Amino acid sequence: MNSITAEELANRLKEGERTQVIDVRDPSEFAAGHIPGAVNIPLGEVESRLEDMTDVDEIVLVCQTGTRAGMACERIEDRKKRLLVLEDGTSSWISGDRSIVASTQSRWSLDRQVRLGAGMMVLAGTLLSLFAVPGWIYLAVFVGAGLTFAGATDICMMGTLLSKAPWNKPVKHSECLGNEAQKA
């Protein structure tokens, strides 16, 4: 698997080389901040969306740290040539103080917000059942059942509720998010 540094990618994009950037993160992560011009094709859809990958000189696969991009590369390397993986993902892009495009106010993906919320509820229910009222264990059972349902059906009620939270609303075009604002 071949890789490319954030600096090399920035130079190639600046020079106008025919490079397509494919971000394999989930849509909520992509919306929280991505490389300008990147196309969002989540990891689970990469194999079925090969036609969305244009015939360019190179395709650069990107995720937050490079792990999922590497997995995507392994899945499609026999069907797409000239694949590169961005070393250390968008984290390295941002650490180089390069511009990103953000369309939500949250820097946390919806999946991460769900994991934090579910984990806090399970922990609270378990601790309250141990040290206060034993009936609190049903909170942990309820969350466990919800996570099982979400995994089996791909319908996450907590994710749906969190998506309506103010920090997950789209950013107005005139708002600026510091170095994460669209500079280009």
C-alpha cells in the first residue's frame, strides 16, 4: 500500500494535478471537517461505489488517522490502480494548519457522540444500581438493548436524537470556525 504525506498532497492539489481525494469516514465525520474538494464515500460503500471514483492520475484515500483509508485501499486495490493513503489522515492535514471545509459546528462525529452518551448511561445505571437503588440496572439494560437493536437494524434512535442537537446543525455560510473554516 502506497502512502502520501499531507504536505505532498497539498502541493499536488495546489499544482492542479489530477488527484481525487476520497474521504472514507462516515457522513457526520466528513461534515465536521474534510479536505477541500474531497468526495465522501464511507468505508462500507467503497466497493459498491467504484464508479464514483473518477479516472484521474491518483486517488488518495483519507480518514481521520489513516486506518480506515488503509482498509479501503486493501478492499479495492485489485480494481482501482494508483491508490494512495494519506498518512495520519485528516489529523495530519489539520496539524499542518491547512484549511478544511466544515458544515457542522460539532467536531465530534455522530457515532462518537452516541458511544459517549451510551457509555455514560451504562456507567451511571450500573453505579447507581450498586450504590443507590438496584432498579437503576434497567437503565444499563435499556441502553444495551438499544445498541443491540441499532447494530441489527442500522437504526439508531440516540443518533437520530443527537443529530437534532444544536451543535450538529449545519453551519451557516457566514459563520467561521477558526482554522477549520473554508479558506479556499
